[in-house]
Amino acid sequence: MIYLDYAATSPMTPKALKAYCKVAGQYYGNSASLHDLGGQAHYFVEQARAVVAKSLGVNSDGVIFTGSGTEGNLISILSLALAADKGKHIISSQAEHTSVHAALNTLEKMGFEVTKLPLQQDGCINVEHLREAIQEDTVLITLQHVNSEIGSIQPIEEIAEIAKQSNVLFHVDCVQSFCKLSLKQKVDAITVSAHKIGGPKGCGAIYINPKLRVPALAPGVTHERGLRGGTLDTPAIVAFATAIEDYQYELQHYEALRQYFQKSLPETCRIIECKGQLPNICGVLMKRVEGQYVLLKLNEAGICISTGSACDIHSESGTKAILSMGYSIEAARQFFRISFGPATTFKEIDRLQKALTVI
């Protein structure tokens, strides 16, 4: 099979897999236990925490390990919103990951008001509209750094400055951008995930500024500053840190693949271009053909793609990003996503082009 769905998940790197197996086999103690095996596991967890913190440019005291990017978004958004005491208004976008919308829906049921901004035709939110949306009782802004469906890059640095000036907390979902783009401005909370960069599934991390006093969502839990209960998965955490140290995002490689793919596309297809974009994520529309059909036909040809975020595969209304940009539901249903990884080759793009031509 040709794998072109790296934005959904990536295979573990050999180094990360080796680290996982070694720790699982030799250092299996509970990191919270006081005996020697527990102490060894605790040491590895803290070393990994330092690696995550360094990669984000933050203090390791604020790094909390989670079971996924989804869980990380839920914990971050709910905790920050409930920590605020000046109001109940939140700003986000219409094109966020499903987990963000789930957290916001929960907060709406608790009396919060949520403003969801659309994307412009360039794939980004309008910064001035965001500025205008801030109210006296606005407590939180939560946005993706990179959209998982079209790869658009939001102007996070500019928004961070606006949030700071307005005394509003700012959470950034960096699941797609982690180890690919750096945040040049400090924010209050960040979500990342291991399996997008060659680490294991079921492992992620969040950063919440340790200066913030955030409430525990489940009072009484003792792990991870009381923000997340459960025994830590030491092997996965060590493998996550190993993947971070091993990962390299070859920008020129992905730009070359994207250009080659774009030149070879059938006339019935077009790539959605954005103002700023990660080149390894290609959102594509095919005229008069539904994305689900394209996915099935390519799967028959031995090629793995997706129709958007794996968390939205059962949606009947197309992708959130496309709809948010003003496309019709019919156009959104014609959407599919190609996403490249370190192992993607030009020969695989040739195979993809031939398969698309006969659909």
C-alpha cells in the first residue's frame, strides 16, 4: 500500500519503537511509586517532559502528559475557561478540530457564549474581525495553528499579541504544527500529539502556563498536577520524546512533492491554496465526484488517503474548513486530502496521478 494519510497518523519511527519496547520491557514500574522501579520510571518521564518543554520553548513545570491531542484540547479549553473569573465569552473558529467543538459545546451548556469566526478564502481567520469580537467578558481564544484538512497556517503571533493586550487567555492546538512550525510568541496553553511525528498513538501533551491557577476537572486526582488522572504510560512518553528528538521536517522535500503533485493533477481536480500553508497537506476538490468515492477507488488501487480529519469521517456535511471558507455543501463533499510524510516519493505521486485519472 502507498500511504498518503500522514495528517491522520504516521508510523512509529524505528528509534521511537525501539525506545518503547525497551522501556516497556525493563522499566515497567509505576512512575508514582516510591520503590526503585518507580523511581526509574519517574526519571524517564521527567526527562521526556524536559524534551517536550524544550521543543515548545516553555517551562517543563507546565507540561502535562495526556492520552491524545483530543484529550489535551478538552483539558486545556475546559480548564482555562473555568479558571477565568471575569466573564463567560470565548472566541474560536468554525474550522477547529472536533475535540475543540466538543469542549466548546460543553461550555455552552454551562452558560458560556461562544463566537466562532469563519475562515477567509485564504484559509485564515480575519484578525480584525477577531479583534472586534473581543468583549469585556471575553476570557479565552482557542485556535488551531495549522488546519488538518487544508494545511492553512493561522497568524498565531499576531493573535497572541491581541490576546495579551486584551488580557484574554490564548490556547493553541498545535497537533498538526508540532515540530514543523515554532510558536514565536508565548501563549497560555498548547496541545500536541505524539503520533503525528512518528511517536505512539495514545500519547500527547499539553502546556498550561504554571502561573495560572486552573481547577481540576475531576477533583481528587493526583497525577499531572491534578489535571489528569491515571497511571502514566512511561513507554509511550519515552517513545514520544524519542520521536521529537528524531523528527525533522524537510520543508523543501514537501514543497517539491506538492509542486510535482499539482502539475500532475487531472483537469477535474484542484488543490486548495492558502495564504500560508504546510506543503505536506493538500486539500483537493474533484468536480462532480464525492471525496468518499475517490477514497474508495484509491483504496482499491492500493493508495491510502482521507476525506479530512479522521475524527470527522462520519460527517455528512463535508469538511468544516471548506464550509467555513464559504464553499457549498456540494463542493465540500467533493473534498479529499492527500498528506505526505518522510517516506513519500515522486514515484508514489506518479501512481496517485494515474489512479486519479481513471476515476
